[in-house]
Amino acid sequence: MANERFTGTSSYIATDDLTMAVNAAVTLERPILIKGEPGTGKTQLAIEVAKSLGKPLFEWHIKSTTKAQQGLYEYDAVARLRDSQLGDDKVHDIANYILPGKVWEAFEAETQPVLLIDEIDKADIEFPNDLLQELDRMEFFVYETKKLVSARNRPIIVITSNNEKELPDAFLRRCFFHYIKFPDQDTMAKIVDVHFPGLKKALLSEALNAFYKVRDVRGLKKKPSTSELLDWIKLLLAEDIPPEALRSENARSAIPPLYGALLKNEQDVHLFEQLVFLDRRNNPS
Amino acid sequence: MLIPFFCMLRDGGMKTSITELLVLHEAMQKGLAGHNVDDFYFLARTTLVKDEAHLDRFDRIFAAYFKGVEDSLKDLMQEIPEDWLQRQAELSLSDEEKALIESMGGFEELMKALQARLDEQDSRHEGGSKWIGTAGTSPFGAYGYNPEGVRIGQQGSRNRSATKVWDKREYRNLDDSVELGTRNIKVALRRLRKFAREGAADQLDLNDTIDKTARNGGMLDIRMVPERHNAVKVLLCLDIGGSMDDHVRICEEMFSAARTEFKHLEYFYFHNFIYESMWKDNRRRQAEKTATLDIAHKYASDYKLVFVGDATMSPYEIAYAGGSVEHWNEEPGAVWIKRLLNTYPKAIWLNPEPKARWDYTPSVKLVRELMDDRMYPLTIAGLDEGMKELH
């Protein structure tokens, strides 16, 4: 039984509820499903879990065309046909043409690995259903070689979803679930501190204020998230913007500098500029 | 010991299964919950809740159970008025309302008063939600003014420092009691599939390979074909504004499901009925209109035409020139819909109004006649039928 516990790392701030969810998943050897706004560190979590527990990480990134089978293995029939023409000896053993996928690789690992199934909602709507058995029993059958592949050490499976598609109930029942909610200002300060140690207090608090103000603008298509905030602070530092420039009192209706890092959508930028303009007109100071 | 809690979750409308309960027991046996009720709360939440929309409900049930107040289950089912809590985006306050808030002593006082009202409502047990709802013009409508600051679950603000995690109920506005999730809609839309091979050839065509190899005197000649994709094309026309405001949610769900399900999806908006133009962007609908004739010319007749609208209007808007409520239309809407129906033989009308009410509205009857009775309710069953018709 795993007795190491995940508590966040020097570069990743995990809240209490998140640590509990991860530790439950690690202890009971069941997959954990992570949802949340884009940019709140869902993918990063798997990387950090692997790092902090000292386990190898296998990443399986899902695309819209990904099939469940591809994670298990693929049979390269075409290569075998070609080899048969060339009289290659390899051709007599079908196992030579079975290419293991990420799940298989994770099952074969010497020590307990972390398997990241990233953005499972990108795939076809039936995709999670096709993996039920594999995730439950941690084994699958290779029809071509009549071989049963079962996990040597049940991997810690971290699954992320952006909520583009809803996941089937049967799949959800087999997972632990955690919704990373958007961090509050205190947690955010800790996160920024981890990434930019020694950042001036004044700049940090001004930046956070400005950031949450932008987030509060109603009707934004994509609210800026943690990763955008970190990028923005990086830019502020690079440009050496003084904290006063961000202060809202003396420039209450000013657009924060370098806001292009926060708003990624043309319509949002437009909306934001309009609001600022209206604000300026209504409160001439 | 957890079985009563489990039953309460089920009674509270959560779809927690026995498997999940067993997992929770297993986790506790392994000592994960420790001796700390906060830890237990986190553990129970990660095990039993699988949808962020249910987090708030879970928090309420957890609070109710662990306070031993099983009676308060009753008001778990009875929602605090949605329009009052959730339409933060639409709420904008007039100056006098803001002044009212100030006169009540700011938000703290306001919330205390609100709590008192909620408690009072508990003891009344009937029509309670309405009672608060009438407060819409009172300072309580002001909730949207500062939605972040309010925690309904908090029992009085004097012991704020001792607030329990689950009492914070931070997930408040995600709760959805709408049964019709997008997954159901997508599954229904899946009926409408027409597979075709197009795109990059990346699959081995076994029959053709054998055939060509045989003709080639045994020399291998590999043939590839593209994978099969859903090639169905859909033209979606959505009624927007006016009486459709009540159905925005279901239409949004339908729209987002359709968007991910169909690769070839074109959509246009109209108001009440089809006339000589439609538009793609509601914010610029006066400036950027697309002529209906252009639509009919641009998209070939193999597109399936789907109207979504309540078809509730004055019959004049359909049958007469100049009947539109928004502009002067040279030709009646009926003529325009006929033109579209002639171009697209496969067409249906989805109506978010319940079927039982259709007969009471003359315009619905009229539209049904124009559509040759191909009108279906916007429910899972209705979608199912409609997709069969389109196939």
C-alpha cells in the first residue's frame, strides 16, 4: 500500500480538498477525474503528482480523432504485408507488428507509474465507455496474440476534462472527482509566489487587484485564468512596469498595461475597451 | 453509519450509487478520512459527487445531515428563486436601489435580514419561494449587485469565523436541475448520421488490396481508403428574442450539442418567422443580414433544414405581406418558408413549447400545416422522432 502522500510541491499549490482527492485516488488505486476552467492547472497536476511521488509519468493526449484502442495497442497489418513480400523472418510472429499504446506502456512499467489521460472530452462521445473495463480491472486482451495484458502495478490515473462533452455515468462512477475551482485571492498570491519568488508585494497586490477586476467584467467570452495571470506577471516584470501603473485610484478607468496577455479574444478586448470608455465618460475625473 | 447520509443524498436528488458508497467505506477503512470532519467532507465529496453542478446540493445535504437537521431537507428541494439568484448578469441596479442598500446599512445588514427572511420562510412551508421573489423590487433584488459577497448557507453572520467549509457553498450558481443534459441531446442527434469516406486515406482497404494484388500477379499492391466520417449537413435556423426568451436554456443546450455533433453545421437566427433575410450574429443583426435566397442558393439541397422556434405569434406575421413585427416585408413569411422547404426536402420544426399547448395557438397550427406536420417538441423523445424524419 502506498503510504506516501501528495501535498503539493514547491512549484504547485494544492488546496486541501485537491490533496484529499489525489490521495484517495492514490490509496484506492482508482482513476481521478479533474475538471475546471482552462488554465487552472489540471494537466500540471499529473506532472506534479509524478514528480512529488517520484514516479514515472506516461502522458496520453487525446485528440478528436483518438480511439480508445490506440491507447491500448495498434496492429500494423500493412507493415506485415509488406514484410511478407520481402520475405522478412519477422513476419511469422504477429507480435512484431503489435505496437503498444500509452496505457500498455503504463501497465508494463517496473514501478507504479502515473498515467495522464489529457482532455478526455476531446474524443468521441463513446470514448470513455470503451475504456471502462481497462480502467476498472487494469487489464485488456490482445486479440491478435491471444495475450492478456494486466498492469504490473496499478497506475495512478489522472484524467482531465474541459467539459466540452459530458461523460457517461458508468465512467464517472469508477472515478474520484475533483473540480478545481478558480483560486481566491489568497491562494492566487501563493501560486504567484511559487512561480515568481521575491516578487514585490506592491506589484503583486496591484496585479491581483487588476486581474480580478478584469475577471469580474460581465460577459467575457473567456475569463483570464491562472496561467494567463502568470504570463502577464512575467511580462510586467520583463517590461519593468511599476506597481503604481496598475493602481486603480489614480487611473481608475485605465486599461491595465499589456492586457493582451489576459484577454485572448478579440471580442473580449473590444468589450473591455468599450466598458472602460463608458466608465471614463460617466466618471470624468 | 453512512447509510442514512446516503439515503439523504438520494432523497435530495443526487444520483449517488451503491458502488460509490462502498468506495467511500473502503477509503475510510484505509484511514483516509483521519479524525477530522473537514477531511471526511473532502473525501466524501470527491467520492460521491461526479458533477460540479451537484456540488452545491451536496454541500447543503452534508450541512443538513451533520447538523442533525433532517427536516431541512424539505427546503433543499425547494429552490431559492432562480431568477433572483442566477441572473446576475442581467441584474443592473438603478440608483435608487443602490441607495436603498445603503439605507439598509450595506450588505452585511442586508444579508442578515435576508437570512431572517429565509428562516421565516422555513416555518411557513408554503409558497415560500414566491414570498422572497416578491422582494425583487426590494433591496434583495440587489443581490446581483455583489453576488460574490453572499453566502446563503451561512447561519447568521455573527459566527462567520467559524463557518464550515460546506456552509460556504461556493458552487452555488452551477446547480442545474434541468434533466435534459447535452449528453442526452447528443445521443439523440446521433441518429442523424450518414457516413461517408472523405479526407486522408489512412485505412487499409482489405478487399481492394486482395483484388489488386491478385491482378498484380501476387505482388503486393496496398490500397488505402479514408476513414468513415459523419457527413450529414445541417442548416439550423433559430428563433431568437421575444417569446423565445423562456426557452433560451434548452435552445443553447440544443445548439451546443449540435455544434459538436455535426461537422457541417450552418446556423442562422430569425425573429418569430422567416422572411427575406436572417442573420448570424445577434449583436450585429441589423448590419449583417444574409438574404434568405442567398442561403438557399449557397447551401445545397442535401442539407437538412431544422427550425427551432415556438411558432407563437400573430397569424398575420405568417400569412400577410407586411405582417412582420420588425420591418415591412414585401412577401408573407409563408411564401419564404415554402421556398426554403422546396429547396430542402428534408426539414423539421422543433418547438420548445410543450406539445399539449400547440392546439391553443393558431399560429402553431398554421406553421404545422406549412411544415406538413413535421413539427416535433424539443424534448429527447421529440428529437428522436425528428431525427428519424430527417434521415
